[in-house]
Amino acid sequence: MHFLVAATRSSVSHAKLRQFLILALRVLAVMMLILFLARPLAGGWLGWALRPAPDVILILVDRSASMEFKSAEGTGSQREESLRLLVDAARPFSESSHLVVIDSATRQAQEISSLKTLPTLSTVQPSDTAADIPGLFRVALRWLIENKAGGAEIWLASDLQKSNWRPNDPVWVDLVAQFQALPQRVQIRLLPMTDSESSDDSLRIAEFIPPSLRQKPQLRLSMLLERPTATVQQLPLSLTLNGAIAQREIRAEGSILRFRQTIDISNATNGGWGKFELVNDHNVRNNSVFFAYGPPASLRATIVTGDTRLGRLFQIASGNSESRVIDATQSTTEDFSKSSLIIWQGALPSGSTTDKLLQFAQTGGAVLFFPDANTNAVASSTSFLKTAWGETQLAPTPTGWPIQKWIEEEGPLAKTEEGFSLPVRDTKFMRRRSILGNPTILAAFTDGSPFLTREPQGQGQVFFCSSLPSIQWSELGDGPLLVPMIRRLLELGGRRLQSIRSIECGELTANDGAQPWVSMEGNSQDPRWNAGVYRSGETVMAVNRPALEDEREVLPVEEARKLFASLPMHLFNESGREKSALQGEVWRFFLGGMLIMLFVEGWLLLPKRRSDSVGNQPVSQTSGTSRPQTI
């Protein structure tokens, strides 16, 4: 009897313990569910240990021209080295995370299934384009929103070229705000690819003057060579003209060298192409520049002025009797299609006339503005390309204002072909009208006020001259300075009269990019991403890398970090710092714990199987209450 009582008490105790365990498991499961829904974060070493692999890794590939720099120690370019390092870093996540590649040239997102294919993708190969780093992050942001991805990391390898990062652009503030508004956590990791001892030379065309009927059959180019050192050196320069290669040398002095090249084209007056090329150094992408030219064109100017005498003077200076003199009221209906230069004297245009002049400049034309003849004019509120006329000023002395500095290597005030300077310093100016804005100054008076400025617009250029060729204003009307200035601008704008286009890599429109372009060098390059000379039907196009890619200024890493504000941003070489700074989402841990609790609870709730026998003794059962056997 004592045994039965003890067995009953033991059975009750086990039942209570079982019920307590089931209750405890239910409470823990509910707690795990609440913590799972809260998606908590863990910091320090625990957060690093529990931090799961991101749902997606967006790999931003900078394939700009500057990324092809090869250091003296390395065998590959910065782009190739960055791809190798990114592949190594992504290998632990290749089975658990989605890998998406966005390149700086196409700015198209592409998901890859295997890391082995990353270095072989056509969208990560070298290009002559510039990189738009804020644009890359905008594409990454759009992808995260459209695909509703979970936790994400954005990886970027960059040479931190300041012109590509555009740190002063307000778009960064907007980007950071949009990333912070995402429901998922986004982390940014940066791999700086910088070389403090760059020994790379770069070459580009500063100015190209196509042939005209008034001059000898020749091309004139102004070249710009930038070097990391100021040592004197003879540099070999290769010229390819319509497939024929010639070698020449230039004497390089200083870190920035401007020099002029004149090319005889008497054997190919119907048009052709060419390129200048430096000897290979640490970056072959910035050693070559390309040009193309058509048959000589007749150059004429359209002169817009209300002053008949000034109009006749400008017409004589242009050297072409076909140059037209019209009033400003006729400019809205005038056909500028056969002109290479527009001279506008008087109040700045407005309305539809402004758009017409801008379109003229964008297609390669030159526009030269002169002020009105009002000797008491005040600052004007009308502007053109953010440049406006200020007040009219009278020289304080009878000798007038002399011009102290001007650019002689290129532009309308360049030296003659024989190397003689124009009589800029000897020309006297008694009146001038100040030029307001921030254009490039080509010539300035002794007090720093600009005489001649330039503003690029598309393939053409817009100029402002602060004085007039009249006796009350200056000695410009004598001719030695005005005539060469006008005629050079005529030649500069002559490119719009030829079936030749000159663009930078990345500027080709989608419609033009769909045309069947053939490289004149016989290779299979794409004009959207590679510099060169291409033909499509009757159109010939010279494509060069953007001038921004020749800028050497590098953005410091700490300034790059500040652009991301409070977004979690870390360098790839900050492993120790990263472990203490990162926070990890541990909701998967609580989800797994909840499932385990529910599984154990379900097991405890299973009904206990009843044995048909106790030991080897049968249990007698009747329809009534069972009795224990008498022992």
C-alpha cells in the first residue's frame, strides 16, 4: 500500500513538473516572438559574432580612366587590384548573400551568381569615362527600394579622385537622408585605392582649330601636358595621321606645359583623323588624344548691333564680305546655320533669342559679347550663362588701363604661328564695363578686372569682351588686336560647319549609341566607353576622355567619411575598429529560439503511450474498474 501511495505522489509531482515546463516554454516562446518582432541589435563583440550575412551586397565598380593607374610595385591597375580584393572579401558571403554589381560607366545593376564571373564581366572592364560617385549610390538606393531587399552592404573601391566624388554637391545630403529613411539597415564599406607617389603624365587637347578656305591646308592644335614633376625632360610624342605614324619630341619644362602643334593636311584636304600619343607610363588611358577634321569651310560671322559704324568695323575684322550685320530685332528670325561666329554688341539677349544663341554654341559655334555704348550704364540684371554686365568705368588716368596678364598658348589672344605675341599690352583702354559672374578669365587688366572671359557651352564657347573698338572706349578699333581676335574665333567656331563631332566619353546619347559606329583604328571598341575616332555613315566623331579625369586632386579619406554623415561607413582595413563599432541584428537568434521552445512544448504535450503490460504480468481489464492483483 505504501508503494501505491508513493507511486501516486511521484506521478502527481511529475505531472506538475511537466505542466510547469510547458508553461515556462510557452512564456519563453512568447518572449522570443516579441524580441523577434522588435528586431534588436547587439553591439561590441556579441554583435559582431551574431551579425548575420547581409541579404544583399551591392558592389560599386569604379571603371573610370584614372583607375587604370599602375603603381611601380603592382603588376595590375588599381581597377584590377580592387576587383581582386573585392572578390576575396565577398567569398565568405557568396553562398548566403545576393551579389549585385553596378559599374560607373553604364550605371546598370547586374546580379551575379558566381564570384568567378566578376572580373570577366564586360561591365567591369577599363573605360575612358569619368565616374559619378553620387550617381552610383543613387542607383544602389533605387535598387534597394525597388527590390525590397533586407539588410544590405554597399562596397566601393575608388581612387578617391575629387572630381568624381563632387564633395561640395548638395546631392550628398539628399542621398544620406534617403538611405536613413530605408526600413532595412544599410552599411557602407570603402576600399581606398590611392597611390601617393603618382608618376603619371597626361595629355589632352586644349583647343582645336579646323581648316578653313582662308588659310593654308593645315590643322592647329593647342595641347596641354600635365606632369607630376617640374624637371626638364625630352618626351617622345607619336602622331598618327590617317593611319601613318610619325615620331617627334617635345621639351617638357614645369609640371604644366602648353604647346602648339601645326599639322600639314595638304595630302588629305577632304577630311581625316589622327591622334597624339605619349610613350606608355603608369596609365595608358590618359596618354592618347584624338581629333578629326573635314574639308575646309567658308567662315563667316553674323554681327548683331544697332551701331552701323561698329557693325561695319566688325565685318571688316572678320575678313569675309559675306558676314551679315543685323539689328537685335532681327535676331529672332535670322538663320545662324551657316555662321561660325556671332558677335553681339549691346544689351544681353533674353527670351527665345537666348535659347537660340545657346543652341548655336552647343553645336560648336562661338559667341562674342561686347557691351552697349552707354557711358553711364549701371549693373544689369540680365545675364547669359550666369554672366552679366556691371557698371561702365572710366580710367582714372589719361594712359588708360593696360592689360597685364593674358593666355598666349591658346584662345583668341594666342601667339602667332611665328611665335610673336599680339600687341595686347600696348593697347590702351579708356573705358570698360565690368564683367560679373565667374567665367574663365583669358585676359585681365592690372587691377585684376577681366578684359576677356570664356565660358564653355556644349561643343562651343561663349566670350565676353569688356571694352568697345571705338575712340571713346579703346584703341581696339586700330586693328592689330581686334582683327586676329575675331578671326581666331571665326576659325574656332568653324567646327560646327563640318560633319565632324567632338564629344567626351559618356556623352553619347542613347539614340546615337544605337548607330553602327566603326572605329577608324580597326578595333572593336565601343564609342560610349572608349576614346577614339569613329564613323557612322557620313558622320565622323572624335571621342576623348573627360577633362575631369586629368585632375589630380584626391579626396582625403576622412572627408569622404564625412559625406555619409551618420550612416555606418567603414574602411576595409578597419577590421579591429569595425568589431567594436558594428552592431548586428540578432532577430534570427530569437526566431530560432522560439521555434525550439515550441518544438519542445509540443513534444511534452504528446499523450503518454499506455503499456499493455506491467513487466511480464498481464493487466486484467473489465468493463468496470480494474483491480490490482493480490500478491
